[in-house]
Amino acid sequence: MYIYEKAPAKINLMLDVLHKRNDGFHEVEMIMTMVDLADRLTLSDPGSSRISLSSQSGYIPLDDKNLAVRAARLLRQRFGVSRGVHMHLEKRIPVAAGLAGGSSDAAAALRGLNRLWELGLSMAELEELGAELGSDVPFCVRGGTALATGRGERLEELPNPPRCWVILAKPPINVSTADVYGNLKAAEIDVHPSASGMRQALERGSFADVCGGLGNVLEDVTLKLYPDVGRLKGVMEHLGADGVLMSGSGPTVFGLVSKEEKAKRICNGLRGFCAEVYAVRTLG
Ligand code: ATP
């Protein structure tokens, strides 16, 4: 028996950091939404107790460092499962890009193993387990669009943004999320994007207001460390995207575009500046 799970990428429509907590994590407010660029995870029973992973990608670890493998080990240990799994990951989401590829793979592994091993866990239980693997995993378990608070694990469902094109451009830089947070001085942020403003834009279904409310306090940090990200943002704005923002801790920059013709033009224009460009859609 084979089980298939899609692991979509996410973008942050807004990301704010409120303060650094005593446990070392940052208290955040993020509004995230899934886009239709996805990894594909196939799970099968190996007929033994082995947990293994294969992938066509040369950019990810295949051992216990891989979040999908860690998800399998966590479930097995927590629920005393003796069965194994072979997972094949068709990686399409760029790695270390700010698109939560690893977190989404972990979430897909949790959902898929819940079915393969017939654990009968609820979505809420899977989200809670996901929080042990990473702050973005609970959102990736649930999908859709949500406001995430705490360190990212407390979720409130929001309406999806109006259907539009999302142009993703990833410069050839690998950004470490830990480095970006390490360089952030939370107390010195002077402009905070508004979670309530973005929530209202989504509730109104207003594409213009969603574009107007985009904001990410990690942008300044990453742009200082990697000026190429700022240049790419400038190009995307110059080419006429309706709203432009860096996703997560970067370095992927995304542009929201309502019209297909314009999206094509922007993609073509970007190709001279950036090798990795994707035109995808929000999930409506
Ligand atoms: P986020 O937006 O959540 O910060 P990201 O998109 O920046 O995530 P990932 O693609 O998840 O970053 O990869 C971050 C690191 O995690 C990589 O350096 C990689 O070695 C490791 N990793 C572990 N498991 C995976 C996986 N399944 N896919 C991709 N990277 C993985």
C-alpha cells in the first residue's frame, strides 16, 4: 500500500516579532498561507521495522537530521509503534529558502504515518506533536491560512487570500533562520506590521489591502546580511508586482500579482536576475 501526501510551501503575508522570551524563542505574530508549490511524500510499508528516506534531491539530509525522519521517530517512540516506513520525498520546494519546506515535509510525514500506522490521531494532536519538531510544523499540519502566535505554534484559522499569482524568486544564497533571529534586535524594531490590519484585509477579501498590509520585520536583518535580497526585491517592485515581500527569514522574495499576463511578464523579467523563479497560485 502506498500513501501520498502533498507538502506545500508557505509564504508569510506578515511576520512580526514582539520580544525575545526567557526560553530563548521569540514571541511572534505571523500570518501564513500555503501556495501550490509542493513537495510530494510517498509512504510505504517496508515489511520491517526500518525507517528510511530517499529523495531525488541532493540538497537535503536523508538521515535522522531530516525532519520527515524525525517525525517518524517521534510518532514511533510516543505511540510504541513497531512497524517501519519507507518514505520517498520528491523535493520541489527550494531548501533553506524561507518557504518552510522541511516543516511541511515533517507535517506530511505526520499526516501520512497517522494513516499508514492507523494511529487515529486528530489534527489537533498532530499539530501538538508537530510543535515538538519545529515552530512552523503545526501550521503546515493544518494548512490553509492562519494567524500564528506564541513561537508560531498557536493557530487561528483565517480566510484564504483572494486567488492570485505568487511569483517566488530565490537568490542563490542559503539563509540560516537561526542566524537571522540571532542578528535581530527585537527591542529596536520601529515599524511593526499589523496582524489585525492583515486579518481585516483577508476578511474583506481585498487583494489591494492584502498587498498594502504586507510586512516582515526580519527583512531588514536579512537585507543587511545579504544585500542581493534587497536588490531582488527592488527588481520585483520595478517590474510591477502588486505587493512584494521577503518570506520568513528569506532569502526568497515573493510578489503577489492579480493578472496572469503581468505575472508572466514579471517572471520573464526576473529570469535575467535570478535563476530560480516560480509562478504559483495561492490555494483558494
Ligand atoms: P523556514 O521557512 O521554516 O525557516 P526554510 O524554508 O528556510 O524553513 P528548509 O527548506 O526547511 O528551510 O531547510 C532548513 C534546513 O533544514 C536545511 O538546511 C536542511 O538541511 C534541513 N532539513 C531537514 N529536513 C529537511 C527537509 N525535509 N527538507 C528540506 N530541508 C530539510
